[in-house]
Amino acid sequence: MPLFALDEKLVFPPVHMAEPDGLLAVGGDLSLERLELAYRSGIFPWYEGEYILWWCPDPRFVIFPSELRISKSMQQLLRKQTFTFTINKAFREVISNCQQISREGQDGTWITADVLDAYTRLHNKGLAHSAEAWLNGELVGGCYGIRLGNVFFGESMFSKVSNASKFAFISYAQQLITEGVQLIDCQVYTAHLESLGARMIPRTEFIQLLQANGV
């Protein structure tokens, strides 16, 4: 498959033309319009060096909210109310922490200053959201992503204290369920999210689910 180079035109190639690893295109920009079109098309950005890479993997890693898996230890933690949960109280702080947190197997971060600014603009437009976990008034965990229709596209999470990111994610997922969200996109496999109930589905099914849920 050819790798598509994007220019100023607001268009993406069909997702079935992605490389086997999901890489679809390179270039373009992080304008609000392009980012919104990308997510509505099942595509997400990921930086490599100075280049914006656009991805649509097959299969896709997702959580169906009805399949959310909460371990007994996490159920106890939720009942204890060790952490305080908030939504959209500290969006830029959450994404900044996701940018700075060290991750096993990663030398750097894809969250550049341009990414931080772009997603903050999405947040100001009401499309990007954050969930926060606080301990004694300090932000210790959280996650953020994009909400379109009845789908939440998860982007990243961080934790400074054990289980803080899980607490924020589970608490937010439970809130999304009450709001009618039918799908949480996790993009690519992680053991962390698999433990919460995420599983692989074919890309064709993923795109159909986006269309069926108002994306």
C-alpha cells in the first residue's frame, strides 16, 4: 500500500488503504477541522520526530462499556473513596502530565507542544475531555480523549500514585455509560486496558460502530 502525504486539503485517504500496522498518511496539520475529521473517520494522529503520522489500525482495540471489568481490589478502592473524582476540572494539567510521565519502553512522548495546544483547543470547543483523580488536593492521575456522538476516543492517561489512572478511567467510564456512550476507543493494545475489558475488533466493525453511534 502507498503511504499518503497530506497537504492543505482537508481530506484523508480511505482507511482500508492503511499499511498493515495501521499507518495511513503523513503530514497535514493539527487544525480543529482536520482533527475532528480524523476522529469521525476512525483515524488518530501520532507524532514520530517532527512528522505527524495518521493511523487507523486493524484490528482496533476497544472497550464496550457493558464489558467494563472492575477487579475486586478496584471495587474496594472505589468504595473507600480514597481519591476524589472530577471531570474537566484540569484538562491542560492532565495532558501535560501525560506528556511528562515516563513510560516503559518509550524514550520520549508523542505529545508535543503542538499536540498539547491542539487538544486544548478541542477542549475549549467542547470536544476533548479529561477525568481527574485527586489525593489531598493534588492531581495524581487522569485521562483525556475526544467525545463524538456516543463514542469516546481515549488518548492517554497518567498516574503518580498506584491505581490513580485506573480510578479516573473507571469512574469516567461509569459516567459515560449514564450518558449513553456505547464505545470507548483504546486505539492499540495495552495490557493495562485489557485488564479493564478492552478487546480487539475488526476495523470494518469499528467504522460501522462509529457511524451507528452518531460520529
